[in-house]
Amino acid sequence: MTAELVRGQNHPLSQSRLEIRISAGTPVAAAAALSDENGRIHGTEWVAHPGAPVQPGLEVSRQAAADHRLAVDLDAMTEAVHRVSVLLALPAPDGGAGPARFGAVAAPFVAVTGLDGTEVASYTITGLDLESAVVALELYRRQGAWKVRAVGQGYAGGLAELFADQGLAEATQLASGIDEAVARGLARSVQAPPPRTSEGGRSRQAAAPAVGPDQGAAPQGAPVPVPPSYGGQPSGGQGGPQPAYGGATDPHAASGGPVNYSHPGRQTSAPPPPPPTAPPAQPGQPARPVAGDATGWSMEERLYNQVWGMFEDLARTTAAYRSAVDFAESRMDKELEQALSDPRSRIGGQGDAAREAARARCSQLVDQARASLDRDVAQLVAEAEVVEPALPPAFARWDNPCWHAYRVPMEIPMALRLGDLRLPEAEPIRIPMLLRLPLERGLWIDSGRTDSLDGSFTDSHDMRRLAMDTAVAHAARLLAVYPAGEFTVHVVDPAGSGARALAPLTQTGVLAGPPAQGAAGVTEVLARLTQRVDLVQMALRGGAPDALPPGFDTSQQLLIVNDFPHGFDDRAVNQLRYLVDEGPSVGVHLMMVADREESAGYGPLLDPLWRALLRLTPVPDDHLADPWVGHAWTYEPPAVPHGSEVLRQVLTKVAEARRTGSR
């Protein structure tokens, strides 16, 4: 029976290997601090945090997330450790985004469970207000036994104040290091999958419309006085999200128009048609997968939700396998330690038999876990085989036959495929990496990595070429999935080194102009785009979007920057940072093709820039993490089939649609 603790209450622990489960409802950083009998932390090595997630007997998550699972092995603690404090902190991202105090978010929930998932004790941390860091609970040693106590002690000064209160001399430095590690984790994370249903199964909920990060949803029937490029686009005929009932001010009343008295939560449109169903399965066989069996208002939305369901399923089954293997190996080590603790049994037949028995039990557990993983992966492979051919161009690989029947779309799709994701335990399955549109952050194609996962070596020249090819493939897909004239691409190539890779864009005529070269070209393009951001921001903030200059291009803008920082002076660097921070909210996006090491001379000035961009690589690399269980996913960039002309054919149709629409 679970003990539901209140602040200050304790409960005995009967197990030494535990899991701390945290649910916060908003991304938080989780850490665990070891301290002596007086509650003092003796050094930074006594703290497990996202920058150093593994300490003896402890393992915490490597990034901020709404849900965490922390592993604790009390038997692995040294005699000097008398307390294990579980710490939570709200991340402090650049620009002040996100909640700054726990009083503005739902009360965090913390549970202590056994390895089998059985809850031992739980605690809901209530009463927090201005605090941005909190000691959630602590596991403490008393008379040779361990107990758990609900603490809930918050600190308005964040982690620095928390660590200082526990006697750590390097409190400020450690807090800054954790903030930096969390920021790096957020910069490399992929989007969270859609929420799970109340039944606990794969999510089948309709995805929300893609709305810009600084834009609110318009009530039903209310006009949206902004250019189409900057407003949220309902997907698949789905109506825009409704405001909360009660307390809302109707925009019509402010302007003297009629008030809309319709109930905002009432469904006025026809429900979506039911998803396709699979034919009955043979007895004892799993159900045959069907493309588009998730809930949604259109096939595109169903496929989007189904892809993220596959992502969630693979993450969950892999996490279960890894946990089972870790448990089996730990139990084997413990059995060997117990069996061979007597020196007389370390040699001879008795010791050999004990070792063989422990290894056999470990192998049996691992084989059982592997069989479960293989079964789940086989089901996902079967699902991918029916889903992949059904994907629309925005979600499909370049070798999908749908590109041969490509037509310029009339509406913006829900999302865009940036490549594939896979895990080392499940090589046969690739999950499409889908990014919602319109883009909410820029992209960084890292041209500085010189080694790959298979151990092969790629020199710097080839990496730059591959990085530029990858950038062109991404830009071509963005151009292809937007309606004609609603997406514009600019290129800054100061030294002209990307001319060969840019040929599909320049020769088909889909660029806004020739690639800008030299310092003068860089200055001209950046000045034009920063002026555009200023104009649109002033118009939107002033509530007068119709005051934009006549003939103003309202399409989404993408700037591809090659060979940064070549050709950039200090003013240009500041303009680039301004575009990264302010551009996405008004439809101006950045795609950097750069090696971070080459800009090291700027020091920490550019750290916020790199963190604000989603890092992608031109070769497979395991740098992306999911926000759910923290797996390191291997990212594979989109590859155009060797010798294929599909890229030029698609871009040619885009250029023709633009010319036809401009007449």
C-alpha cells in the first residue's frame, strides 16, 4: 500500500534499489545531492545532475523534462553518505521563456517505487510560490535503516541558494553548470510526442493547430487581423482552439461589434470520420497494422499522430529493455558478491559453480527482455511498412513514389520531415522525425563533426559539402510543402564555397535572388531581414497589420547562412542573433551551415545562438534526445537517392507554380 506523505512525514524503506518518479507538468531539471549526517554537501562530485548524471548509486535524467525517472541504489552509497536529496529546478532559458516560479505551474508529484513499479511512498509538493528550486524529498539513514521524508523546501534564489544552504562552497558555479547543461539539452531535444490517452494506450488525440509561440488563439468567429503567414493554421479543416469558458473578453465588444454568445466548448462542425480499421487478426496473432488508424480530422493528421505513437512505443519498449538488462546485471553482481564473500569459496569448484549460476540467471533475464523487445520491434516494423508508403510528401522520404506525382499544395501541412530517428537496440526500424510548421526555431547544420558512429573518418572539406547538401535538401522540402509564393529563401554564401550544392536552388530559379557574397552581400541581406522583423513586430504590436508598406511580401522567409563567421563583422553577428531570437515569431527563420569551433573567437557571445537552434548533422549522429525518457536517438539526415533528379523536378514545379501565380 502506498504511503501518501505530507510535508515533514517519513516512511521506512524496505528495498535498497529504488526509482524516483517525478511528474511536474512542465519541463524541470532533476538532480540528486548526497550529504553527510549534518546535511552538508562536501563537493560538486556529491551531486548528480544533467551535466554529470551518474554518481555512485545514483543516475538522473540528462535534460529537463516534465517526467523523470531517477535510479537509486542505497547499497552503493558510501558510509559517509547519510542523505540523498531529490532536487527539482525550473530551467532558465534565454529570453525569459517558460515559468520562473513553481507557483505558476501545477504542483509537482514525486513517488518512490520499487524496480517492479510498485509505489512505496508519494508526495505532492504543494504550497510553493516564488521558489524556482525545491528539495522535493530526501532518503536518509537512521540506525542502519533507510527512510524517505517529504521535504518540499523551496528556494526563490534557485539552485545557487539551495546548494549554498547545504554548505557547498562552489554553489554558484555548480548552479551555472547545471543551467548550461539543461540549456544544451533543450537545444538538442526533439519535440515531445502527443499526450497519452486516459486509457494509457497510444495517443489518438487530434493534434493542435500549429500556432506561433507568441500568438494566442482566436475565438470562434473572431477576425484574425494578421497576414496569413503569421497566424495559426488549422489543420485538416479543424476549427481553431476555443478560449476557456468564462472570464474572457470578446474582441467584438471592444470594437463595438456584436458579442458572440455561442458556447466555446460546443462542437459545431461534423465530427471527423472514423479511422480505418484493421481486418480481424488470426487467433494468437497480433492485429495487422493499418496506415492512418490514429484519431484526427484528416488523413494527414492521423498519420502525424500515428508516427508519434510509433516513436513513443519504441521509446517505451527500449526503456523497458534497458531497465531489465541493468537489473539483471546488477543482480548478477550482487549474487556474485554474496556467493564469493567467503574467501574459502573463491577458488575451486564451488566458486566456479556460483559464477556460472549467476551468469546463467542473468542471461535468462536478458534473453527474456530481448524477446519482448524483438516482438515489439517486429510489430513496429510491420506498422512502418504500411505507414511509410501512405505518407504525404511533407512526411515522406525523397525515395517515396509520392514525389513523382508531386503537385504544389494549396495549404500548409502540419509538419515537415527532417530525417529519421533510430535506437541501437532496434536497428530495423526508422521513425520519421517530424517538425511542426510553421517553424518555431531555426536549424543548425553542423559541419564541424569529423567522425561518424561507424568509426569512419570524414575530412573537413567533405563535411562542409555534405552539410550544404543537407541544407539544400531541407530548403527544397520547405519550398515544396508551402503553397506557391508563401515561402521565400535567401542565401548568404560569402566566399561562394556552396555554389555546387546550391545549384538545384539557383538553376531552377526558386531563390529570392542570387546568393549574397562578400561582406557587402552579408550586410545587405541582414539589414533587409532585420528591417522586415522590425516592421512586422511594430505592426502586430500596434494592432495595425494593414499598415505594412504596399506590396509587402507576407510569405515566410528562410535565410541560409554558409561559412559562418566568414564575412561577418560584429554588427552582422548581432543582427544574426536578433534574427534567431525575434525572427520566428514573425515568419523569418534561419538555417545555419557552420562549424561552431570556427566561431570560438567570439567566446560565450554566441552560446545563446547555438542553443536557440535545432542542431542537425549531415552524417548519422546520436546527439538528439527525447523529452520523455531521455534516450539518445541517432539522427539520420534526409538523403536524396544517388543520381536521382527528384529534387530538381520538384523545385522546377515550384518555380512554375510561382510564375503562373504571379501573372
